[in-house]
Amino acid sequence: MKKLVLLLLLMAVSNTFAQVKIEGVVRDSIGNPLELANVIAINQQTQKLDSYGITNSNGYFKLSVEKNTTYKLQVSYIGMKTAQIDLTTTDIDITKDISLEYDNTLDEVELVYEMPVVVKGDTIVYNADSFTSGTERKLGDVLNKLPGVEVNDDGQIEVEGKTVGKVMVEGKDFFDGDSKLATQNIPANAIDKVEVLKNYAEVGQLSGVTNNQDNVAINIKLKQGKKNFWFGNLTAGLGDSKNNTLYLAQPKLFYYSPEYSINFIGDLNNIGEIAFTRRDYFNFTGGFRPPSRSSGTNINLGSNNLGFLTMQNNRAKDINTKFGAANFSYSPKKTLDVSGFAIFSSSRTQLQENNSISYTDPTLGIPDENTESNTTQRSDLGMLKFSTKYKPNVNNQLNYDVLARTSKESQDQLFYSSVNGDILQLEKSSPFSINQNLNYYYTLDDKNIFALEIQHLLQDEDPFYNAFLEDKASYLNTADALGLNGSQSGYDVAQDKRVKSNQVDAKLDYWNILNLKSDINFTLGTIYSKQKFNSNIFQFLDDNSTFQPTPTLNDGVDYNDIAYTFSDMYLGLHYRLKSGIFTFTPGVSAHAYSAKNNQFNVNYKDNFFRLLPDFNILMQLKKSEQIVFNYAMQTSFTDINQLAKGLVLNNYKSIFSGNQELQSALAHNVSLSYFSFNMFNYTNVNARLSYTKTIDRIRTTSQFDPGSVVNISSPFNSGLADESASASGRAQKTIGKFRGTLSGNFSYNKFNQFINGRASVNENYSQTYNTRLGTNFREAPNFELAYRYSIQDNDQGSRRTKFYTKAPSIEFDALILKSFTFKTNYSYNNFSNEAGTINDYEFWDASLSYKKDKDSKWEYELKATNLLDTKSQNSSNTGSVSVSATEYYIQPRFLTFRLRYEL
């Protein structure tokens, strides 16, 4: 492999030195330089595009082409006649200035070859065929080859360092714009153009009065043969591993016409190829974002999801998944759009982990703990959404959305602790939620715009927890504190919980356009939230009856019955002023808060008034270069789980009781961002600094018995300031067929809490550095070399731990004899601490596919996963009272044969 990479590098370098330059300046008819003019060089012998470029702010361009070759230079600019110039190169660089004439008729010269990249204001249009080599199979493969575009490890699309918020196909939302479903499922051979829409406004009427500099959308234009016809592919596969027979079925079908679209994605397999994870499910917003998200108030409804172990890089010991998703859009008339989707995901997962846990302060008598776990997870997730948009004219728009979610999940765990012995744990839950959204936008005239946004959430959660502890002696003190019956064969303790949430979030905005440079925005809004929480701890006895214990701690209260109501009435004022390259947006919001809860016939109220300022400065240095500064003061409120005074079992070794008198926290948030994308030399740079200081943040006081790892905790408002800071940067440069990327992230967190009555200050430092070098040859093989280095540094006062991860990797793909596609990727991982290597492991996957030609309907693929039969991988994790190093077991080596049919 090393020799192959070296050979490719030598070939590419030698090819680079065998080229000459064509450079010059493009001007209009009166001599003004033209920025973002398109220049391409077409080889007259092969009729292929050999080089392309875009002029900079001075109209300058530079192309690298072959020696002793005849080219047709084609120069185009919107609104001008296209110029075509014949040139023959020698071994001497050529300087050629070009003047373009205005053409009001737009009767331009017929383009011989499409430009790979065209810039139209805030829109960048990529011609997909100009960047692909034939080895691509899905949208993500194409996007990774476009300058300034990247698909990250989570499947999300990033453009110039900004996360894409919406993906559309032919102008229609693809599963509400979810980028992961798009990158992994839209076929590469259907893509004609990729349109990157910067400063994207979801509602056109608000595009001129809102700051959209961080909003990026992507629209996929389909090839002509893919419109008004079904397209996609059907994949089936079989394989074998050490444990069982493997299978795979993946239908992906799409239909697009001007009136309607239909998408269907299916996936059934037991080889660990997960189309939609639990994390994807809970992160899937369905397009719902609270109207008050920028008001300065953060109200948390809490999370009562199960404490599911999470898969690392979608790997586990055994994974069986079923996934089905359908998306439609329909436009019965120009003024009305109807759309919706349904998603179902089912998985059965086996996980095995070994953990080494170090607690904060060894002088407190908390023993370090080694654990082993074997876990079976069952998860059935579903969501259904319906949306409608009515726009009778340019001045009126009405939107309505409803999203329903439901799930049924359980986790069985056989757990061993070096401190508490063998433990059986069961968790299960069947929650549901309904989210509704109603928006109306009205433009009265050129000076006055109104927007009404209302969102309602109804949610019901019912998590159940059960633990059976065989080693009674190791749990004796905790069992006595909980009031458990000690005459049983073991401690079989359980808990029922029920959390109901009902929240309305609404606001009315009014914009007055003062002039071309400034406008003023008034906001009247409210948040009203009501939650109810019930919980009960009980014990299963050996005769299958239940026992209600009376604890000796927490004043004997082991159940909860609490109602919590929160309201926020606020008025906001923002003024926006454009002056030269600057856009200033100062603002302030006035809030009347009310938080109250009732439990055990005791009422507690917290009513107060607060002003929350915010400030935004945008410095637009160039069309694709900007600096953004943000400051915002934010009030954060807790959820009902933190307020409930009765005992709650988070798990067998984490017992929690809330604090009825918890108050809000106040945070100061500051960030500074820089973005630059130079289309002339394809250099993409972005950087970000952020700092947050939180006052009165809710932290915990924890109590451990000597020799025990059972933590009894309760929350309090810390009078000490918690701080967090982060810095990140990324630079990407494309030179010819090479693209190099350097990136780094640093984060610092400082927080305070009390353990066994002693103040504990935790400081966590995290650093990650990445470098990548890849190629994008049209006909030669391509590769990407990468190296990742990370440091996790945890300073817990009396103990400090450091973990290091070093991970070089390589990806390689080649189109062989125009019919065979070979792909392989290899990574080496070294996981260590200051004492030395804890574990090192390797992953190697490869595939070979055969497709007679690009128009063939059939493709045959042989794919090998985990060729080196690696057994496990490692990671580190930082908690509030401990640091852990985890060994995580994964699926063994297996081989599958796949058959794919293209529609």
C-alpha cells in the first residue's frame, strides 16, 4: 500500500511540473476587472476540459495546462457575450488579457463545455460530472469532491465550515432537509448540478430583514433522464461470518416531476449498515425550531430517554436493523404545497463493554471500579409528519406542520462490577409526542412586514428501571438507606416514572424598513410550559409480590408527585444598520418570568423581571469573506426532573433527589467567527472562538459511603462561576488535483460541585487535530491520507488523567478498465495514557464491483468488512465525578456478495 501511494504521488508531482500556465485579466469593454468570471481550457485534440478557473477581485485568472497542446479558451460572465480564443502552448507560460462585451440579448456563443463551477450572487453551482470519476455511488461521494464542500463523520454536509441546514431535490425538501438521509441514499448517477445557496432564507419575505449569514442550503438538480421517471436502485446481498448467515436488502426509489415527488428508502440487514440510528432519531427535528430560540430564554423540558449504551462509529458486537422511510410532496396548484414523510426504524443490538473507572478524589475513599457488561437492546422508532404551505401571493404565506413521534425501547444488561458484583438491569420505555407549528407571514407594503409563529408540544414519557443485585453484602448500606427488605435472595429494586409535558411557544414580529440601510424589529412573545412528574421506587420479593420501602434518607420520601409551571412574557427590540462593510444588529429583550412548582402540599414560586441584551456585528470583507461577532445574555431554566424532591433511581449506583427551590442560571455567551472561501485559488478558511460564563448554574452535591461507588446526589445553584471556552479552525486548499485540509479543535470546561462535603473543581481540556491530503483525478486512481491526534486531559484536583488517540488512515478508489471499481480504506488506532499504550487496533474494509459500462443496469459487488478481524476498539469518557476508559467489542470479519439494479 505504501509503495502504491508513493507511486501515485510521484506521478502526480511529475505531471504538475510538466505543465505551463495561462494567466491574464478579464475586463469589461470599458476596462473594469470582472470578478468571478469563468475561464476554461478545452483540449482541442481530446475535446476534454483540461483546466478551469474563476477570476479574483482584480479579474485575474490562472490555469495550469499541458505543454505543446492546442486549446480553446472559453471565458464567460453573466450578462456578457462569451469569448472563445484559440491558443497553442509551448514550454513557456502565456499571458493573455481578455475583454468581454455586454450583451443585453443574452444571445451568447454556444458553450462547448459546461463550467465546473459557476457563481451567481450567493449561489454556487457545481457541475457534478466535472468532479466525478465513476467510482461514486451516492450523493456523499460526489459532495466530498466539490471544492469547499465536505461530508463530516456524522453524515452532515458542511459548506465553507458551516453546517447545511436544508437539502432539497429539484427545489423540494428531501425528508425535511435532513442531510444524512440525503448523502447516504440519493444515487450519484442521478445528480446533474449541486446548487449551494448561501445566506438562505426559509421565508423569502424575511430575506431582507433577518441575518442569514450562517444559513446554507443545498439543492440537487437531476439529470434530464431522471425527471418524470422513477429512478434509484435495488440492492440485495448475502454473506457469511463466524456466527451466522448475513443478509442485506436496500430498495431506494425516487420520482420527481414539477407537480409532485415521491421518495422511498428501505433497509433490512444484519451486517451493521445502519441507515438511521437512535441518535439520528432524537436529533431529527423535522424542521421544528422554537420561535423563541433567539429570545434569550432557554427552557429545558429534560430528557427521560433510557440510559442506552451508544454504539461507537455505528459498530457493535451484533446489529440487526430494519428501516423504512417515505417522503412525498405535492403541488395541486401554484399557491399550495403539501408534503410529508413517515419513518420507521427497528434494531436489535448486542453490545459488550469493559470499563475502567477512576473517581475524582481517591482520598475520599471512593474505590476505582472495573466493570464488564453484555447488553441486548431492542428499539422500535417511528415518526410521521404532514406539512402544508399556502402562498396566494408574494405578500402572504401560511404554513402548518404536525409531527408525531412514538417509540418502544428496552435494554437488558448483564453487568459485573468489581465493587458490587453481578447485577441484572432492565430499562424500557414507550414515549410519544406531538409537535404542531403554525406560521403566518404578511407583507403590508415595502416598509412593513409581520410574522406570527406558534408552536405546541405535547409529550408523554414512561421510563421503567429494574436492577437485581446478587451480592447483597456490597449493597447493604445503600439497601438500608433505601429501606429495602434484606431477607430476600437478592435486592430486586425497581422504579416507575411518568413525565407529561405541555408547552406553547409563540411570538409576533414586526419589521419596519426605515431605509435601504436600516430597519427596526419589535417582538412580542410568550413561552408557557406545564409538566407533571410521578415516580415510585419499589422492591420485587422472592414470592413475586411487591414491597413499598420506607427510606431512611431524604426524610423518608421515595416517591414523587409534582406539578411545574413556567411562563415567560417578553418584548424584544432590535435595530439593524448597514454601514459600508459592517452590519450592526444591537438588541434587547425584556422578560417577565414566573416559575412555580407544587409538591407534597408545598408551593414554591420564583417571579422576576430581567433585561437580556444581545449584539451582532457582521463584517463583510469580500463576497466570500466575513467576520461575525456575537454576544448574548441568556437565562436558563431547569426541568421538572431537577425539582422533584422524592428519590429517583437514575441507575443502581446513582440515587437522586431534586431541589424544589432551584433558580435560573444566567449565562454570558461570546463568539467570534471568520469565514473565507477564495474561488480563485480554492482556499477555504474558517475559524471560531467562543466563551461562556454561567452564574448560578445548577450543579450537584454528591455523597459516597467509604468503599462504595453508589452516589447519592442532589442539585443546587452554584454560587461559583462555571466557564467554558473553545477554539476551532480549518483550512483547505486545492492545488490542481490535490486537496489538503488542516483542522483543529480545542475546548476547555471548568465546573464546580461538592463531593462528600468537599468542594471539587473539575477542569477538562480536549484537543483534536486532523490533517488530510486527497486527490481528485478523473481517470487515475484516487486516494486520501489522513491523520487524527486527540488529547483528553482531565484535571480533577487531586487526580489528573490524560488519554491520547493517534489514528492515521488511508482511503483508495480506482476505476479499472472502465468496468471494475475497487475501494478500500484502512485505519490504525493507538489508544494510550501517560503510562503507555492501552490498546492499538486496526480496521480494513475493501470492495470490488463490476459494472459492464456506465449505462448498464446491473452491478455486482464483493465487499469485505473488518478484514483484519479486529475484536475491539477503545475510547475515553469524562463524567461529573469520574473518568473512564472503555474497551468496546465489535462485529467480526465478514464477506458479502451484493447485486444492485439501477432503475
